[in-house]
Amino acid sequence: MYALALRFCSNHHDAEDLVQEVFLSAYRAIRSFRGESTFHTWLRRIMVNSFLSHKRRKELPASMDVTGGVGFPAVGADRIAYNNVVVQQILQRLDEIPPRQKLMFIMKHQEGLTCEEIAENFGTSVGTVKKTLFRVVDRLRKEFHTPEIPIGEGRNARLPEIP
């Protein structure tokens, strides 16, 4: 839960606060857990809602560690440096989009969740998730002046595939 909170908050202290808030909320609401989803999914949903509420109350700092969790394939030191710069630029652009869109993008491209899992976490439709992800990727593509990547049937573009 802490790793997820750190990805959302981009700050160690805020992530700790968020995790604490999530577990307190879960403890208070444990009687409402109906078992229709896994306990992890239920906790993740509480975290998403807590983060969005926290984001509305207070603007969180936007400094994310580029070296953790992204997993770009690197050939040499030049490639590692280039990848880190690209990731940093993408993360800076993500700070300019609404928190809900940012969370969906992170869940898809850093955590590898499916659109169905993201929809379940947000309590929305799969179509809404797909449309949101498309808009975020399209916005990033336009900002980076990157041509569209042809994707084979049944595949989704992952962050490492963005040139």
C-alpha cells in the first residue's frame, strides 16, 4: 500500500500520511466490506478516494523519483540517462493534468493494471477509463511531438514503448 501511495503522492511524507489515512478509514468501514471484491481491491479503492480528497484539500508537491518502479530497458549509461530524462518530462506533464486522470495513467502504465481493474477501483465504466487513458496519452504525444505508435490487436501501449 505504501508503494502505491508513493506513486500517487510523489512524496515520502505525504505517502505515509495517505497510507495511515487509508488504514484508519478501512478500520472504521470494515463492517461495510461485503466481499464482492478482493480485500486488496477494496483497500485500493479507499486509497484512490482518499488521495483524490486529499488532492482537493491540499496541492501536493510533485517530485517523483524517476529511478524507482518505471523499468525502462537500458543498454548503456547514455540510454539510462536518456530514459530518466524522458520519464522525468512525462511525470512533469502528468502533474499538469487532473489527479483522476493522472491516477488512471499511473495505474495502467506503471502498475500494469487492466482497464477493467482501473474501472473497478474508480467505480466507473471501462469505456470511461479507456477514453481517459487515450486522452492522456494523446496529450503527451502532442506535447512531445511523437507520432502515433501502431499497436497490434490485443495490445496496449506501455510507457516504455513511447519513443
